Amino acid sequence: MRIPRSWLFVPGDSEKKLAKGPETGAHALIVDLEDAVAPSAKAEARRVTGEWLEAHKRQVTLRKQVHWVRINAVDTGLWRDDLAAVMPGAPEGIMVPKAQGPDQVRMIAAEIYELEQRHGIPNGQTRILPLVSETPRAALTIAAYAEAPMPRLAGLTWGAEDLGAELGAARKRDENGLWTDAFRYVRAQTLLVAHAAGVWAIDTLHADFRDEDGLRRAALAAKGDGFAGMLAIHPAQVPVINAAFAPSEAELAEAQAIVAAFAAAPDAGTLQLDGRMIDQPHLKQAKALLGIA
């Protein structure tokens, strides 16, 4: 599976917004049963989401978009009901909010396994993407994901809004628009640990959906830093994120040249290309850019 660049949240209780989801161009649609749904509407959101997933389940080979579901956090007591409602529709993955570390993710994975068996879904097909930073305690567990073998783990992502509320932070960015220390630390941990674990690193959302220039800067910075994609809260953000993360013609040409150079000298560890030295990490990065296994 190619890594989705844009991950758009859509309220799970809105049939109208779900119907428009495939038209947004988002690579991944996250049907949200958590923050976007009022407590009184949780049951209705499960019903609407379950029916929507069922309707699209048989179109996997035709659609260009993957479908994920953000369930409610474990400490709410709602997550098992969420999974029971959505797993018959075989979503590609489950986003876990306020994840409190690998042990909690493993518990959810065990529940998913049982539901896969019950609904005839191939074992391991349903992936997991935890939001690893939404409480201070959760943020302190990020490093543990690097050493925790979890076959379902697709990637790691983080959120600034909930963490800011938990910290009572009056600001998340400084006067230059840069993340302040706690948020920068969490972001760096998410990026490093995801790469260490060999899973996707997905950057957090840009909260002001009207700020297109700010979003573009954030998305380009995320790509430049090594993130593979970015969360979105409004359809208008999707094309900006897709464009920012798309490889340029120059990047593709360079990647092809690196792959060709090593193909011509398969026993070489280091080569020269256009006056600079390239080695195996360059080859790995080039293959990833070109989608070569």
C-alpha cells in the first residue's frame, strides 16, 4: 500500500459529509467517532458509519482512497462498541486516540483480531494508527513503540490540540510560528520512533483551515523533516497537503538516477553521482520515493 499523504477527518454521524468524502481527493478518510461526535450522537454515528463502510466495502479495488475509523479512547468505555459496529465494514485501519502506550494498542489489536475472525476478514488486514501524544502520560510512552513488535502498527501520529489543553498551555507556537518546546519534543519523538519502528510518520493537523499559506508552510516543513503525510480537518486542506507531499520532477529524476547508478554497479557500497557521494541510505530513500520495494 502506498502511504496516504492526506488524512481527512469526517464526522461519523454526518451522512452528507461522508457522501462527499470520496470527492475531496484525500488519500485516507478518517471517519470520526470521537471528537467530531457529540456524546448524545455516538450510537447514531456508529450506525451511520457502519452502513457507510458496508456500502463501500466491495469497492476496494476501484477506489483510490482508504477508509479508517477513529474510535473513542479506551478510558471512555466506548471503544469496544465502536469496533463491533465498524468492523463488519472492513475498514483499512483504526485510529486510536489518546493512546496510552503499546500495551493499550495491543489490547485493541486483540479485539480487532477476534472481530476479523467473526466477520471473515483476513487476519492482520486491519491496521492501527495511534495518536501518541494527546496526554502528558501518553507522550512519555512514545519511545516504547520503537521496541514493541506490533504487526498491525501502520504508523504513528500526534495531536497538539488535546495536549495543549492538558498542559494548560496558553500557546503552542512562538512568535515566529514555530512549535514551542513541549510540542517540538513530541513531534520529533513521533518522527524518530516511527522511522525506528519502520512505520509511517504522520504529522499533526494545521488547526486554522482558512490559513492556506500557513498550512502550505507546515506541510512542506513536514515533508522536508521526513514525515510521510499529514492530518487534515477540512476538505480545503487536502489539495494543499497533496501538492506539498508530492515528489517534484527533480526529486523523481534524482531518485531514478540513484537507482540506475546502483543497478549498474550492484556490488558497490558507495558511488559518485553528479559530483557527490551516494551510499545505501540514499538508495533506500530513492526506492521509497519511487515506490520500489
